[in-house]
Amino acid sequence: MKKITVIMFSLLFLFLLSACSDGASPEDQMDSYVKQWNEQNFDKMYNLLSDKSTETYKSEQFVDRYKKIYKDLGVTDLQVTYKKLSKKELKDAKKNGKATFPITVKMNTIAGPISFDYQATLVKEEKNDEENWFVQWDPGYIFPQMKDGGKIHIQTKEPKRGEIRDRNKMPLALNDTISEIGIIPNKMGDNPDQMKEKIAELLDMSVDEINTALDADWVEPDVYVPLKEISNSKKDNLEQLLELDPVMSRDVTGRVYPAGKAAAHLVGYIGKINAEELEKQDPSTYTANDMIGKRGLEQLYEDKLKGEPGVTITISNEDEENNDPVVLAEKPVKDGENIQTTIDIDLQEKIYKAYDGEAGTTAAIDPKTGESLALVSSPAFDPNDFMNGISGDELKKLQDDPKQPLLNRFSQTFAPGSVMKPISAAVGLKAGNIVPGEGVEINGLEWSNGKGWGDYKVRRVSPSDGPVDIADALIRSDNIYFAMKAIDMGSDTFAKGLKRFGFEKDFPFDYPIKKSTISSNGKFDSEVQLANSSYGQAQVQVSPLYLATAYTTFLNDGNMLKPTLLANEKTKQVWKKDIITSDQAKVIQDALRKVVSSPKGTGKMANISDFAVSGKTGTAELKKSADEKSGPENGWFVGYPTKDPDILIAMMMEHTEKQDGGSGIVAKKTAELLKDFHN
């Protein structure tokens, strides 16, 4: 038994010795190589190459080349596989010291998927006193067409940016011919510095920027050097520039904003992408030379407007007789989508012009459909200047302007003043606290609820000549009436009613509009705050578009419509249903007409002959403390045509305390715009 055991052990030892003598398997080495390839560990791949391969291709020719090509092509989802050898093939390979494996390479690139088959050859070599298998490499492993010297070419075709249009397909932002201004360096004359100063002034750029362009490595004395693109709105500057000897102009395609300042905050502009913006984007989508939407609709709908560049990846070999390029992958260009809005650019421009440079904001909507017709912020900037590169001096001038032309007012919120009262009236009617025709005795111009109010009193503009009901309170804009009713309702009831109107809710609109709020914490912290909030003071904040939307409740049987911005959006959507009844809405409608038509009405400056207007005025006092006797005032008017309410305008002007007529001026401007819209 002992003898048999010894014999078996000897046989096992001989078997293991025989197995070890076979050395490493070519498949094991192929596994390692493919694993490193799939993980794009090019340094480790290089260590697995044969001596002949490393003598022919140095490390940088292999590693750096792979990295650059894969980076340039945007290679992702790399998948390399190979077919294992049969037992006979493996036996022959070990005998001959050479193994060939069919491989398949698949990848995604910036131009789409690429796949190819190739033959990987491994040879047996001794390194560091050990035998192993190593890859016999050539450039065909990258792409087969590169084996004999083929070179990769990447061609891109830029997409056309989509245009932004108004409801009548009039352009708000379009691609059009503009002028590129450049200079010939050797034509600067006897005083180049003086010439540069003239050019810089007309181009609204600095002399340093001109010098930077002229200092580029490629610049030659007689070669045209581009400096800046200017829009057709700078026609006078262009004519003066072309009178200068070194200046030349050529037509290029650029972004143009026909409405200029009138729609600047709404439409925005595009500009060259900066490092911070580039970092946030998908690296396969943008390059450092791309343009991107900077604000407004250009930024909001960037993904739709941009489009996708076309990319073609080819390989060609100039040494071959037939050197027609071989297409590896091709992605067709996809132009950006055109965006059609509900905006009426004619109305937008007229509203902007009505401000005559004064600060303010307006939202105009169709109260029967919810379509936004105009979103205006005044004053503004010219987006054509920003798109083509505004100088530091001009930018600083805009930033330092006390009227804040860079501020987009229609997206912000403001104290509404008495234009809040129809909303407060609706809350009271719904709560049953306000009953149509039921009057309240109010004496004098001041009122205090006594205990806890200290010296504070609510003031009203005019005395009443009898009991004050809801109609009279709206017509004369009676602060005391609304303060009394809010206190009768109580904080909870009034707050809940306002929230049913959309206060404290995110505004349902594509363009980011700040939500309208009751207060900084969403509730009333005191009875005085509750009283003041009822007539649009205290901490109440609304956007002009919210106000316009809220007033649709009175024209749609108690339903508040959802505002829309794009022409393809469904209209007549209800945002808040059954806020009040149809009868209650009619009560407020009738009162809003009398606000304008009654001799006692605060909106009588909107009373135009042969054109009936309904609406409500408001003056928001912006005193920093209750101790101040007076402060800046914002004047409001929210109005619509009484007989055919197909447009509703919420207009606000800042500093109406400086105007004769105060908020009446806003009422008059609004009425004129409404009438003009119907002519």
C-alpha cells in the first residue's frame, strides 16, 4: 500500500511539472490586455506589448496617441471583446509561439457609434528570465484604416440657432447678416495710437482689446484682423468706421434683436460661454468657443434653440493612390428649434415707449385665454450691444445707473398698494364677511382699532357721505373699510383666502417669476399688519404678471386662469378653480367699471370717451419706517376694456410721487394703451 502511494505521488508531481513547463497561457495575457483596453489604461496596455512593438512605437506614440484620439472623438462606452481559441488552436499557438485572436471593438463617439473587427497577434517572448505572451501592436488596433498611415479627420458643421418669434411670427431674436469690423495693421498711418483710439471709441471697445488682437501670433502686416461684430442698429458708427483707412468690413451671420431695449429682459441675449458655464455643461455639447443663452428666453430655452452640430469622422491616407476618405461615423447637423411665443411685439414696444425712460414694469395678458401679450421692464439695455461685446465702461455705466436698467422688474415682486383691494374684496365675499349692498358706518379720515395699536391709525383718501359698502369702498379706494373687514375676518381666514388666490405658491409659468407673498413668513404677526395688508401695504408682495392673472378671476366666473408663454401651449387652462362665485365676480366687475367712470372714482383719469375701461388704481408707499411722513411711491393700474375684455394690463411706475396725478398717470397711460390695442 505504501509503495502504491509513492508511485501515485510521483505521477502527480510529473503531471504538475509538465503543466508548469507550458508557461503562461496566451488567453490569460489577452484577458489582461482587453481588460486594460476597456478601462483605457493605456500605460498598462503598453507594458503588455512585444519588444518589436515597443522598439517601433515609443511610449508617447502609443499612450499619448490613444489618449488624444479617444478624447478628440469623445469615446465612451468602449467595449472590446475577443474570440477564444479552440483546443487545437491553443496547442498550435503554444507550439509556434504565436497566437492570433479575432477581436471586436465597439464605442460611442461624438459622431455616433463605431465598431470594427481586427486580428490581435500575441507572440511568446522572454522578459526578466520569464516567458510570457505579448501583443504585436500596430496602429490598426486604433482603427484598421490607420495601419498603413491613415490619419483621422473630424469635420463639424454648426447648427443654425433657432429663432424666437412673437404670436404673429415676427422676430424677437433671429439670425441675420451683421457687420464684422477688422483692420489692416500696415494701414494704421503715421499715428497708430491715435487711430486705435478712434476705432476703439466707435467700436465701444478698449485700445487694449485692439492691441491684444494685433498681438496674435498669426497676424501679418497686410492681413485682415477681425475686431468686433456690430449690429445694423449701429449704422452711423459703421459709416464713420469705414471712412478710416485701416478699417474693413465683411458680412457675417450673427444674432439680432430687432426690438432692442423694449424686449431686452424678456428675450435676453447670447454670448460666448465662460469657464463657469462650460463646467456646468455636458462636455460633449459645448466647447470653449460656443455661444450660449445668457438671460431671458435665450437662456430659458437654450436646449431647444441651440441645436446639435453635425460631426463626421473620417480616415484618409495621402500616400495611397486612392485616398478617398473612409467615413467612420457621421452625425447629421440638427438645427435649433424655432420658439413661437404668445407675445405681441407691437404691444411690447408701445408699452416700453410709454414709460419714456422712467422705471417700472408691465404685464399684459389675454384674460379670456391666459396668453401673455407683453412682459416689459423699463428702463433696459440693448441686447445687441451685449451679444456683440459691451465695453467695461458701458457696462459700469449701466450698473451705476440709479434706475437699474439691468434689473428685470417683471420677474420681481413689489408692494401692490390698492390694486390689492379687489382681491381682498373677493376673499371677503367668499368668506361671507362682505355682503354686497351692506354698508359700514365710517366717520372721518382716520381709524384705529384702539387697544394694541398705539398711535397708529389707518387713513383713507376721502370721507364717505353715508354707510360704505363694497362697491363704494372700491370706487373711492377706502383703506379703512378694507382694514375693518380684514380684522373682522381674522388672520387665518384672510390668509387662507389669499392662498386660494395663489399667494405663497410657485407661479405656474415657464419664465421664472418670483412668487407673490403675504409676508416674509407667510402669516400676519399683528393686527396692524393684517389691516395694512388688506389694502396692499405691510409686507405684501406681488409680481405684475401675478396681478394680471389674479384679475382674470373677475372675468371668468370666479376661475383664475393659468398664464401661458408659448404659442403651442393649451390656452384657457384654469390655475385656481371656483375662487369666488360668478355672482361675486360680477359684483367686483361692476365696481371696477365705476372706479373709472364715477366722478368719485380714483381711476377717472382712465375714463376715455368712446372707449370704456374698467380697472383699479393703486399707490404703494415705500416708507422705510412708520415714523416717516412720506417716501417714494409706486403707482399701479390694472385695467381692461369693459365691453370686449380681450386684453388686461397690470402697469406699475416707480416714483409717481414726482408726477402730477400720481397713480392717475399710470391709469391714463394704461387706458391709452388699451384703446390703441383695439384700433
